[in-house]
Amino acid sequence: LLNMLKISPFTYGLAIQQVYDSGTIFSPAILDITDDDLRNHFMQGVANIASLSLAIGYPTVASVPHSIANGFKNLLAIAAETEISFKEAETMKEFLADPSKLAALQAAAAAPAASEEKKEEKKVEEEEEESDDDMGFGLFD
């Protein structure tokens, strides 16, 4: 109908070239930052601080958990080579004495993970089938 009246629809809009704020000029991509982007950049910074602190041996809030875990690994290594024993080392010594126990434990842990993946795949397939059935139309539309 609009073509018969020789009217063509149009829109007005602005294409942002640069963003100016408090004397600083930014690219328009800065407007597309999400909370996930901010969280990822923050976590990357925390990881950098932790790795730097571990490398120079300076304890920080970010590096202390890693330092404790590394110390515990060293204690387990000492316990494995000597007669020193404590609760966690006993479990490790049992696995070192009989590797079949470790293999059985790993197989038991892998089995539920594999079944969960299969269930998730089935759910995804069912959801896709359900969405194709009605094609966006209801029974009485």
C-alpha cells in the first residue's frame, strides 16, 4: 500500500563514533560491556596477583590458599618417602600400595559423570522437539 502512495518507510538514528566522558574519549565498544565481562577481567587480575605473589614468595589474600595447598602437597610427598604418617597420608599410602583401589575409585567417579552427560543430551533433544511441535501457534489461535 505504501508503494502505491510512493511513500517509503525510513528511520532516524545515530551512529556513535566516539564517547566523551570527563575529558576522556572512548570507543563505542565500551558501551557493550556486561557484568560477566567485568567479573572475568576482575578474576583474571586476581589470578595474576596470586601467581605473582606465589612467584616472589609474598603472601597475599589471593595467594595464601595456593601456598597452603602447595605446602600440603610437600607434606604428602615427605610422608610418601618416609615413615611419617597422618590421616590424609594414610589414604595416599593405601593408593600407592594398591593402585587398583585408585583405578576403581576413578572408574566409580567417572561413571556418574558420563550418565549425567547422557541425561543432559536427552533433555536438550527433548526441548528441541517440543519447540518444533507447535511452531509458535497454539491450538485455538
